[in-house]
Amino acid sequence: MTITDTYLADVDASTFDLEAYVLERVDPRLLESAEGRRALTRLDPLLFAVLYTPHLIKHDGKVSFADLHLWLCRHARRWLRKPGPREERHAMVAPRESGKSSWAFKILPLWAAAHGHLRFVAAFSSSATQAEGHVSAVRNEMDTNQLLRQDFPDLCAPARRPNGSPVADSRQMLYTRSGFSFAARGLDSEVLGLVNADNLRPDLIILDDVEPDESNYTPYQAKKRLTTIVDTVLPMAETAHVALVGTVTMPGSIVHQLVKTVTTTEKPADWIEEERFQVHYFEPIVKTEDGEERSIWPAKWPLDYLRSIERTRSYKKNFLNQPVAVDGDYWTQEDFRYGDVQAARVLLQIDPAVSTSRTSDFYGLAVVAYERSSGVRPPEAGHGIAAAVAAFDEYRGTKPMPRCVVRYARALRMTPERLREKVLEILTVFPEIGAVRIEVNQGGDTWRSVLHDLPVRLLVHTESAPKHVRATWLLNDYQRGRVLHAEKLPEAEEQMCAYPHVLHDDLIDAVGAGVRYFLARPKPRRASATTTSYTRGAA
């Protein structure tokens, strides 16, 4: 029989109420004694953090939690069980400055050590200096944290030999009277055969920020770093718990390879499958089941702030952990041109979820404006194929061509009832919309009954052309300057640049269907020598 752990099961950063949590779980009388505090925190790492290390979990003077912190507390309880070989290897990828190191290197190892859940923690960072700083931080807690010293005196005192000298007390390792060892090494130093004073192998291996910044890192160095991890660090203990936490530092890096197992359909790198890593990816902006959005850490990053930086390259790399690709198989950044037209017709195009269950795929929604012909030229896209094709089209002296402008593009997961509400919201924001159009050959649902009584026409359609063909049509329209974006559209542009290696392509489908509706794309015909395609890497 499988027993489900309900600890912190149904809470997130937006719903967790610390005061209510403490009132529900804590008998105030137990807080008055060391024995009571130990009993309260033995299986509760979050309460341990609140009682013993509140200074490590404060932001702007107040205790607050991100989704990552709550998840890590829940995950740390797995450390109580001895795993099988390669059974508990987890990678946690979250935005930079989200408190990963404080929780993974200090709070949770201290909790596990204090209660005897772990005997030996081995932690690894990019450099020896960085690793030694972590040992120093843990030692400082043991030396200066008065409540921790009072309740766990053996943990906070170094183990000593009969002559009074410490058994192990250096910049790289500490060994306490309780029998707990904490060692840290830089991956740029010798790490082969790491054992503690009792000749034990680690029962927890932490890999934190194992890669340097992009300016000091190359693909060759990334390959060497991966070799060190796979061939030297992980073999130290096949049955150890492994926690790899980090942020992407460059495209193709170790952490980026892990992220792509969640965000794309690419086959995972061989080492990820061979070493049996389970990847947990935390986005800065979380899409809720009701189609809304929230911040991963509201107290530190309000949603409005995240939205204000969402279009920047820094956000994509340091928050989203999806660095912008320099070149893609289909779209690249140079294919996006920005501007607007005096629209004659405007459409809300919907790419439906595969099913209407609460665990269904995303809905893609795109507001596409159309002008039959326009003398307004969009801003130059820069150098490259897109600019060259657009310039050639203009040089041919053709009459002003019809253009489409994508004014809105979002992918949302929601129920059919919520979809109708969202459509009405979009119609309010974009009153110029004259029709709503939805594809009906997915899921077999009756969309006319779902989207009933709209204030504009509801159009339904089917799609028969293969997905890659439709993507190529759309790309060609972008490269000829026939599709503009009214503003930067981060979600849509990320999907396009990553295509075809994307987990979700709802926005490509929605934008493509809306553009084809207006630009009257002809039916597919056989490719010939005169067919022009600028798709990178496409046949």
C-alpha cells in the first residue's frame, strides 16, 4: 500500500498562511522546552526554519516563502528513507536569487543533521572558494545561533580527539560531536574519494550552482564539468540522495540540458537518463488552473514586476532559465518585426486544448488584426534572412501588401467555463474584435455550446495540413514582413524560436490559423524547384 505524504501538499506561495499553519500544528507549551521544540521540528523542516533560522528566510525584514521553499521542505522529508541505487537524484531549477542556496546548503542540512536524519553531507559548487564559503556559513550557524546551540549542543560542538584537537575542522570540512559531517568542495579542485572521519560515504550529495557565469564558461568547459560530476562526484555513493539546484548560465549548459527535458520535446541528454535525474522546474510566473497568473514568490517579486521585465533577455535566462537561442530551426529573433496597421478586421483565434479536463493541454489565444493593403512600413528587423526577403519584396515594386498584426498571444490552461469568461475579458480589452474563431477537430467537443451567446460571431474551422507545413507557411509570412507584432510577445516568440523542439506549440497554431484566415493561404501543393523556404534545418 502506498502512503501519500500530505505535508504541505496543497499550498503554494500565494496561499500559504504561516500564522494559521503554526496555530494548527503547534502546542505553545512545547515551545517552552528544548525537548518540546525538538519534537515539533523532527519531521517539520519548515517549522525548524521558522524557529531556528528565521534570519535566513526573511525578505525585507519579514518571513516569506516561495513555491521553491515549500517544495524543498516537503522534498527534504524524503531524506529520512535510505534510497536504492540512483533512486533519489533530483534536479531543482529555479530563478536566480530565489533562496536556493540558503535552503539547500544551510537550513535543510542543519535540520536533517540536528535530528540525525543524515550523517554525512557532501556539497559541491563551481569553485573551491564558493564551496568553502558554504562550510563557513554552516559553521557560523553552529557557533552563533544560540537557540540551535541550546537545543542541539552535540551538533554545535566539534568532535575532538583525546588530546583535545578537533577530529576534522578545516575550511572544507567540519565534524561534530553528534557524528555529523559536512564537507564542501569546488568542482575545480580534487574531489575523488571523499569520505568523512568515520570513513563513511555521503548520504546526501548537494550540487549547487555548479557552473560559472557565461563570460567565464565555454561549451568545452561545460563538457569537462559534466564529466567531473558524472564520473567523480555521483559515483561517491550510488545510494545517496542527490540534490542538484541551480540556474542556467548559458545555452546548452548542464542546467539548461536539464530544463529542456521539461520545456521541450527534445530527447533528454543521455547522461540525464543514465544517471536517472528527476527534474523539477520552477517558473517565475505560474499559470493557475483558472487561467490566471501569480508570482512564484509574491513577497519578493510581485507579479507586476515580473511582467515588466518578462520581455528582456535577462529575464529569459536568469528567471525563466530559457536563454534566447541565437539561431533556431525555424524562427530566429530577427524574424520578429514590430509595428501596427489601421486594422480593417480583427479576429480572436483560439487553438483549443486537446481535451476539456482540468489536466488538459493549454489553450492558445491570439488577437490578429488585418489590413488589406498598407503603405505603412514596419521598422527594420535588422540584418539577415528576414530583412533581406522583405527588402527584396519591396524592391520588386509590388503594390502595398496585406499585413497582419498580432496584438495579443497567450497560452492558458483552464476549464471550458473559464475559457468563455476569458474570451469575454479579451473582447472587453480589444473591442475592435469582430469574430471569435476556434479549431474544432481536436477533442470532439461542442465548442458552440461552450462559447455560447458571445457578443460577436463565432466561427469554427478544421485543419488538415500537417503541423510542420503550417509552421513553414507562417514563417514565410513573417520573413516577408507580412506579419508584425504590436509589441514583444514573449510566450509566442519563445515558442517560435524553439520550434519544433517545444512541449507546447499552441500559440504557433493560434497565430498561424489567424494569419491564414486573413491572408488566404492556398491549399498545400507539392513542393517543386520553385518552392522557396527559409526554414532553418527544415527539409
